[in-house]
Amino acid sequence: MKLNRRLAFIDQLITQHYRDIWDCCCDHGQLGAQLLQREIAGTVHFVDQVSTISAQLEQQLQRFFPCNKSHSSPKWLVHCIDAGELPLSAAHPSQTKELIIIAGVGGELCIQLIDSILSKHPQRPLEFILCPVHHQYELREFLAKKKLALLSEHLIEDKRRCYEVLHVSTTAGLNISPIGQQMWQLTNPEHRRYLLRTIQHYQRMSQASAHPALSQYQALLEPDEHQ
């Protein structure tokens, strides 16, 4: 099946080979299947805690990508588990490179899953590609608090809705801004509409008490106001 624009963009972000790629909350496995076709990982792991989805996905993968799962490094594996409980590779961290993709869920759930993964593998070098559907500010604050580093960030429009896509690492990279620093192209009408909608959201929230995000997002518009 053809990937939607959001998943296609995530696919394009992955340009280097990983020993393991974990496609979490994978639903019907479209992104993971594309990664399998590209042979961009030793093993692509499909993770979803809904048993019916996992069973159907395993049947489809065995049909289109038959593999011996008893092999020490199978092409793919399906895991019917909570994404916070990933059975990461038993190999020594210096011998493996793992990418964890969490997309299509809220920022609060992203926080819970990442917190669980990091607490279970505190010294492990990991990369994450994240595409939350909301609570982006809170997720970014959490990532900065956990000392994760930014590799890249992007704003992508899909079906008249904008999504923030963050590629972060537990090792080297840039500091993570709670409102974004690389992704904004405010001459782009889609980006400007997204920013204005975000400001309006925090203005509604601030009727009771001012949210710290409001002034930060508003400051992005200040250069235009002074022209």
C-alpha cells in the first residue's frame, strides 16, 4: 500500500543502515514493510499490543516477505507487546545501532513509552524518530529533561494537518527546543497556519492561567510584526 505523506517522510529520513529498527504502534505495518523492501535494517520489528492486528500482520509478512524467524538475525519479527517493553538486542551496545519509531500517538503516550525504554536501558545508545499527534511541547520538554539530543526536526503537512517529526538520540546532537528551532519556515503558509493554530490553542488554555508555551510561540511572530 502507498504510504501517506507523513509516513513517507519518516521513511525518507532513514538514510543509514541500522541493526534493528522498531516500528512501534505500527498498526498495519505499512512503514515497516517499506523499510523491509529497502533492506535498511538487519531486522525490522513490528510492535503493536493489539493481538488481532499482530496476528494479521504476521500472516501478511510471511506471505510477502517469507523468512526463517529462528535465524539469529531474521528479516522481521512481530511483537504483540507494550512498546515500553521492547526486548532490545542482547548484543553489546557498541556492536549494535537501534532506531525506535513512535508515530501516530499522542505526546503523553510517547513520554510514557520513552521513559520506560530509557529506564530499562539507561546506558544504551538509541535513536528515536517521533511524530506525535498532540502535546508536542510537553514531549519536547521531556526529551530535553532526559538529555536527549536533536539530530533533525521537521514540520510536515498531511491531509491539511501539520505534524512535527523529531529525530533524536541518546548520544550526540543539538539541544532540544520546546517550540522547535530548525523546522520553522514561516514564509511557508502551512507552517504559518500551524503556528497560528498552536498560538490560538494556548490562548484558549491561558484563559485561566498563562501557559509558558504561549509567549514562546508568539515570539516567533515578532520579526514579522516589526517589519
